[in-house]
Amino acid sequence: MNVATILKSKGRDVATIAPDATINDAVLLLRRRRIGALVIGGHGSGIAGILSERDIVRALADYGARIFDLPVSALMTRRVIACVPEDSVSDLMAEMTAHRIRHLPVMKDGALVGIVSIGDVVKHHVDAVEHEADAMRQFIASA
């Protein structure tokens, strides 16, 4: 199973926000979309950064409520780790674990084509394990 399979079932919609939007705008968008991260649009189809709930909570603890008027670019992670549709679920699990991240934008030919969360990865991993277990049960029952 790979990223393309995950995107096929969950869709390719990605919530994005401009680097000059405020953190308050980002918080409202995160809540409205019921998601944990936003991709920050760059020039053209590139990615300027990513902003997660964790980034906001950490900044809130450090700087207090004044963060809400800051631009998204002040808190976003600029070094974005991304994946490609051909990456396997096990590759994603390794990347997410190694870098302690929960969201990976999906890039193809330099363009943003989706985003995968740790929840997506776990769901598809569990589905694959259940499918394998069902196949084994059917094999045993028919023997």
C-alpha cells in the first residue's frame, strides 16, 4: 500500500493559507476544517511551510495571546518534509516517527497534490492488517 492508495480513498483536498495571514486566521481555519495542520502556500505551486496545532500551542506557551496577531510565516515550519504518491505506508511511518511529525504534504512534479496525516497512515495500516487476517481466516476455513 502506498500514498496514492491513501489519497484515492481520502481525497486530495489540502487546506492552505497564505504566509501573511494571521495566526488567528489559521486557528479559525483549523477549527472550521477540523484538521491539525495547514500548508503554507509559496510562490507558484510550491510550499513555503507548514503550520500545525502543535506549533501554535508551543508558541502560545512561550509568547501568550499576542501570537494571534502574528503572521503565519512567523510560526510555520519552513523545512517541510514531504512525500510522493509512490512512497509506501511503511516509509511514511518511518519518516513520521523519525522526525516526530504528524502531517506530510504529498508532492508530484513540484506540485502539492495532497496531504497525509498519521491518522490516515494508521487507518490504512490497520485496514491492510485486517484484510490480511480475513484472507488467512478464509484460507484456513477452506482447507
